[in-house]
Amino acid sequence: MHRHVPPLVAAMVLLLPSAAYASSGSLPAALSAGAGILALVSAVFLLAGMLSLARLAEGAAIADNIHFGILGVICLAASVLIGWIGRWAPDAFSSEHARLGADLLSVASMALFGVYFVRVRLAMSRFLKRLTGEEQMLVAVVDPDAPVED
């Protein structure tokens, strides 16, 4: 596990206001809407970054598989939108159906991200196995944190 993940998770748990509101049972609409807006803005930036990466790395393993990541971001954004529809248009469908749809889209998003990262990792692994010893030393110079193999 990466060394920055545990402190990041601890900070998120302590800083998120959801724990405080979970005990009261009611959640202010402004907090929920703000979280949804933040999620959509984040999805837009993530999608823009992925599209620029696809253009930059055209023909590379990352760009060949980026459509999985793009679909994952679209699923996340759709999950937020379905949650809003369920909250502000209750006649469209029940809140339970909205929550189920949002949860299923989140699961689909995680699965698509998983496929993307596994495929890119496999492609990078194949690429690194083909490098000669001299080329591996060049990679170690470019990335000073990379472990040096003897």
C-alpha cells in the first residue's frame, strides 16, 4: 500500500461532516447539493484531464485503454445526477429506486476504473520486461524513487 494512503483516509474521515450529521438523522439540503456540485465539478476536471491524456499519449497503452476511465467518470457523474432527480423530482421514481440506481452506477464506475488500471498495469509490465539493463537504469534516473535492481 502506498505510504500516503492511510493519512489521507484518516484526514477524510475526520474532515467529512457526514459523521456529525449521521447521528442526527437529517441532512441539510445545502450540504447534499454542495457535495453533488463538488462531485460534478471534479468529474468535469477528471474527464478533461483524461481526454487530454488520451490525445497526448495517442497510440500508447494508457490511451488505448482510456475509454474505460472515461466511461467510469461518466458513470460517477450520472450517479450524482440520478441522486438529484430522486431528491428533487420524487414523482419520476421513488427515492429507493434513485438510491439503487446511483449505487449501481457507482459500482459500474469502480469496475470500469479497475479494468482501466489493470489493463494499463499489464501493458506497462510487458513494456518494462522488454527493457534492457541500460534502459532500466535510464528509468531509475528519471524516477529517483524507483528501486534499483542489482
